[in-house]
Amino acid sequence: MVAAAEVTDQIKVLVADDQGVIRMGLAMILDHEPDLTTVAQAGDGEEALRLVEQYDPDVVLMDIRMPVMDGLVATERITAAAKQSGRNRPAVLVLTTFDDEAYVLSAVRAGASGFLLKDTDPDLLVSAVRAVHRGDSLVDPASTRVLLERCVELERQVGNGPAEPALPAAARWTGPLALLSDREREILVWMARGLSNRDLAAKLFVSETTVKTHVSSVLSKLGLSSRVQAVVVAYEAGVVRPGEAEVRWEG
């Protein structure tokens, strides 16, 4: 596919999508920004892996449904390789549609830093790339929360029925959740409800730096690598449940 020369003082982005028109459109949006540059484009997951090795991007925009190797497998391999080498890049930002909701939890568990709907506003796309590059994994909070709620409910309805699959997940997180302080629990709840670091800082009357410290502590205690994974845990464990306003801390 198309590749560009590396630019060291910009956020380097690799775009992976099997539709050429979408790849080109995303690249045009990104390259219009002075601090972003598209270093390569891939038409499938396997090609994305090769180009990640070659161009060392900071962020990968990853489509889920692609031929040869889909975005889920590619995301898992990219993030696993980064973890093995002790690096926190590239961050993978998954591009999805509501038709892909069954795949979103798998993408998060594979290590994706966040996800956006494909029809998102260009300004939000640009902001999302910058956000995951900074380490702020949860992007497009409103869409993320709605989509996660639908995905968790969908997952609970597959297999042995709506109640049984949820029990093992809730029990599995009882111990780790007990390690959280009251403030960290509060942070987890509001993350699950879609609040950004800035929103959290305003709501809790603390600085964004303090919020980031709490978020890092939550992730560390739960053994997670991203805010998105923490949101999934909150729903799986029943701390926050779709359609409910009350917070649950059982046990």
C-alpha cells in the first residue's frame, strides 16, 4: 500500500482498512493536521503487522473486518509484541460500526486503547488519535458507553443464558476490586459512565494530574492496560449495569 517518509516530530499513524476509499479519506483528515502524519496504509491485518515493524507508528487506526487477517487478531499481535518488548506503543484505535458490536469487547480484550464509530466527526477522530497517543485510552465517551453496554448485554445472552455467563466474571473480579480505595472505586465508576479525565477532575474538584494518578492506580491494581478494559470490568463485575443509575459494591 501507500507509505510516506517518517517524520520524527509528528504523531505517526498507520491506517488499516480493506476499503481504499476509507483509507485515503482517513489519511487526508490526519495529514491535514500539523502534528499528525500517515506513515503507511494497510489493506488487511497481516499487512498492518508488516508495516508496524517497518514504520514504527505511534498509533494504528484498525478496522475490524478485513480479509487475510482481521483487525482483532492484528490488534492482539501488535499489543502483545509491544508488551513483550516493554513498550507502550503503538496504541491501537479500532474503527467500528454498530454492526460490529459483537466484536468490540474482543478488540478491547485484545489490547485496543479505544474505539470510534466509522462515521465519527473528523475533529473527533483527530482528537482521538491525540488522546490515545497521550495514553488517554477512553475516547468518544458517549458512544463508547452505549456500545459497551450493548456489547456486554449481548455477550451475557450468548451461550448458557443471560444470567449464568455473568456470574463467573463478577466473581473473578471480587478480589482485585477489593484492593481499590474508595476514591479509586469512585474513579472506576465514573470512567464506566463515560467521563473523561477533564470531566472527572471537574466533578471531583481535583487536578487532571491527580485523576491520571488514580486511573493508573486502578489499572495497576486490576492488572489492566487501558481505561477501556477498566470500563468493561466495571460492567462485567456488575459495579455498573446498563440502564441503572445506582452503583453496586457487593461483597
